[in-house]
Amino acid sequence: MTPKTLHNLTMMPFFIIGISAFFAGFGWLFAPEPWLLDESANVILLDEQYENLFADDINRNLPRYLTLLYRFFGWWVSLIGLLTLGYTYVTRLGTKVSRATIQIIYFIGLTGILIILLEFIPTSPFLFLNIFLWLMWAVSVYAGLRLSKYDH
């Protein structure tokens, strides 16, 4: 492969990850009941239906609290997406240091998320998203290692 192709294969996965995260955050920001986006996994984890949780008077504000948490999470995910896009755009991942930095950060983050998914919500559809992100990361790392021999 040419250095240009390797560079594109190093950089584009992080553009895809950034765009995906940016737009995924909107799901939690604009869903009327965002906790229902992963309802089946949450019900398994809680061992309780939402209707039962919300029925108790002590939990009367639980929907508002969950909405707040998920809205915050949505902003956080969108912000991570924007930061990834910004870093990738500004650096173009043109140096070993810039590539290693984002790849190590994502390795740590994806590992932590995978552990949480497997431990607490293994039936979550977000497991498939995590696998997709790992594939994007692996493509970038592979191309970046191959590209390193062209670095000066």
C-alpha cells in the first residue's frame, strides 16, 4: 500500500468514530425517554420493569432523574465525538506521537467500555457498536504501524 493509502486508513477510522459518537449522543439528547434506548439490557440489569420502578411513590421523580443522567451522557458522547474529530482534523494523525496518543486513549476507553458491557449488560445492542469501534481502531493501528516505516 502507498503511504497515502496507509495514512487514510490510519485517519479515517477516527473520523468515522468521531462522527458516530457525535450523532449517537443526539439519540440520548432527544429521545423522550432515553433510558428506553437500551431497555431490554437495563431491565435485565435491574431485574425490574420500569413500570414497577415508576409506580412506587418514592420513585415519582425517577423519570426526571434518568432523563437528566441520559441527557448529560448524550452531551458527553457528542463532545467526545467532536473532540475526536477536532484532534484528528488538526493533527491529521501525521506523526507517530499523534497516532499513538489517540490510539492509546481509545484502547483504554474501549477496553473499559467492553468490560462494563460484558459484565453488566451483555445483551445490549451497544456491544455491537463496541465491536465496530474496535474494528475501526484495529484498522487505524494496523495502517499506522505500516505507515511508521515512511515517517522521517
